Amino acid sequence: MNNYKTLRLNDTGDEVKIIQQLLKIAGFYPASITGSFDTTTENAVKEFQRENNLRITGVVNKETWDKLIKQTENTNKQFENIFLPLNSNTNIKEMQQKLKETLYYDGEITGEYDEATINAIKRFQLNNDILANGILNTKTINTIDETYSSLIDCTLIDNEEKDLETYIVQKGDTLYSIAKEFNTTVDYLKKINNLLSNTLIIGTKILVPKKNNSNNTTTYYIVQKGDTLYSISRAYNVSVEELKKANNLTSNTLSIGQKLIIPNNEEDYETYIVQKGDTLYSISKKFNVSVNEIMNLNNLSNSILTPGQTLVIPKKENNDNQTIYQNYIVQKGDTLFSISKKFNVDIDTIKKINNLTSNTLSIGQELKIPSI
């Protein structure tokens, strides 16, 4: 009749919770649902076995399971799927949150199926014409969900003319992308929508701050067939890394129709069209930036350039007091000492500027050297 395992003193887990719940329904277990098979649980099992002419062992074997389930099923005709929520604390947390929002539960959101939670469920069941036994059966869960959804819909209507508006979750949306779009934070979105996790469901309604169109400077781009992060970064004069950071991307993979946030970096970057004879080194000297900066900003994996290619270059403020640097490529036989002598700069200065933690150099390594 069931697939539950044999339970005895000191066992723990969801199946112990089920036994405790069944014993409570049958009137043999007076304590809280803990999931720990303690002496109170053992005594309740023995008492049930005594009353039902079973061998009194305090161990829940198949015979005890079958008798207990049958007796409880006769008491509650809505028994099917009764224990599904007990397999995950998250389900209990969600029920507690929804009962709290509908004013049936005033305790902490713990995920524990304790006495306070059972009493809240009973109060809800009483008000909704469901057998008030404190059990999260299918009908109770569905009714809680319906009541909570109605409450959210009312809240959304109440907020239509205030500082919040509704937003329908689209494919590819994340709390981070929505927060960026509406100039807010993930924590604020979770707070106003009573969200316990970052998971979103396509098509659901959530509250978001109303946009101020006069101040909204966020630019968005819908990914087209053939687009890459590199091609989009060139089109909007931003780096690939900035695109990934703004959109919380962990890889370079894009999907057609995906909505991307384009960072506004017009003041920080400029573009340069590669000319015949240009090298990364010559361009870096021209704009007083390092080769590594150019490569990182443009997602370059090597130093090969093509005439007509567009590069994103970080802007540098013109300041007469600003230190001017030149780039030097480490050659075979170079040491920090020989380089310091060559450029008349002390070793500690070279190490500090280049974030070096040792005196070891590699052939081909690029160093920034202050011009004297």
C-alpha cells in the first residue's frame, strides 16, 4: 500500500514528519512536527499499535504504516498528495509567506512545519470551507495560491496610479536585468514583490518603479541573427566585458531576440579606425594606454589588426601634471635592474606602476615606464 521505509527511535527525515502528522491526525501525537523520531513519537506509535491490536514495538513497519494511513484516510477524504510539500522546506516557506500576506500567519518564515504553521493552516481552512486539520493537502495548497494571487492582483491595481507599475516577465528576463531597466535594485524588487528567491516565471506580473522618461537614458538592443558580443560592442562603442557585466552574462553566448542593456560610456571611451601600418603598440602610445587595456576592451585574443577595424579606446584626461608613460616590451636578457638603468627609473617605481610582486619578468611582457 505504500513505499515508506521502516522507522524507529532516532530516525530523522521527511518520512518521520509524515508519521508524526498521521499520528497527530489520529489523535495519538500531541507534540510538534519535528521530523525527529524521539521517545514522544515512539510512545505515540506504541499507543496507536495497542489501540489497533498491532504488535507493540514502537517501530513503524509496513503493517503500522498501512493501518495508520487507512485510518487517517477514512478521517480525511482529501488525503491524496497530502505530504508533497513536506519534501522541501522551500514549499513550507512559500506557504508561510503566502499565509502571512493573507493575514493568517504572523510568525517567522522558517520553513518548519511547526504548531504555529499548522494553526495558521487550520484558520485558513476554516474560512475557506476545507476540513480544518492543518494538513497541506492539494485543495488547501491550491486555495492558498488562489487567495494569494487575488491579493497580488488587488495590490497591483492599487499601485497603478502610485509610484509603481506592473511589468510582465518576458523570456530571458532576470531580476538583475529588470532592476537595471527600471533603475532600481534586485533587493528592492524582491521586497515590493515579496519574493523569496531570484526565480521568475514567464508571464507573471510583478511590481516595478515607474519610469521617469525625462531621466531615462538606458539603451537596449534586441539581439539579431548573426550578432555577437563583439559586433554589438563595436556598434555601441563599449567593451565586451562591460556588456557582459551590465547584463549579468557568464558566457559570450547570445540568443536571437534577447534584450541587452547597453552601458552608456560615451564620456569614458572613444573609437579609433585602424590605419595601414598600425600596431597595438603604436596605437597604445598614440592614446597613452597599455596594449592590454586595448585588447581587454575589444576582446582581442591576439595582436593582429586589420585596416578599417574599429577599436574602443579609453579616454584619458589631458592634464599637464599627469604622468606620461611609455610602453616597453621585455626582451631576452632583460632584468628589472637593467630596465631601470636604461630608463633612469628606480626598480620600486616600475614594480609599483605594473603591480609586480616579484622581480621575475617574462619575454614579451609589457611594462609601463614613466617618461622622465
